[in-house]
Amino acid sequence: MYICICNAIREKDLRRAACEQGGDAESLYAKLGFAPQCRQCLEDAEQIVAEARSCVAA
Ligand code: FES
């Protein structure tokens, strides 16, 4: 499933990035080589990042 339609970023790729490195969703997008465009996805993306990190910490 895509979390970011504008950049075609998949949820699983964002989760993996969140597990591997720090930063908020926008900085993870940058590390994946993308920049937010419409920004409508960022709230959901932040939630996915937080979930991915809590799983790692558990
Ligand atoms: S859906 Fe992610 S920037 Fe538009």
C-alpha cells in the first residue's frame, strides 16, 4: 500500500526506513530521495513512523 501517492512511497518502505534511522517522516522521505508535495500524507506517515519505532523498542 502506498502511504504517499505523490512520491509513490510504500508503507513498508517507510516502516523499514523508520526502523533503520532516526528523524521524522519528512526527513525519512528525504533519506529515501523524496520531498513531500501535497503534504496530505504526513500525518499518517508520522503515525506509521511512531508505530515502527515502538515495535523496534518492544
Ligand atoms: S501524498 Fe505524500 S506528498 Fe502528497
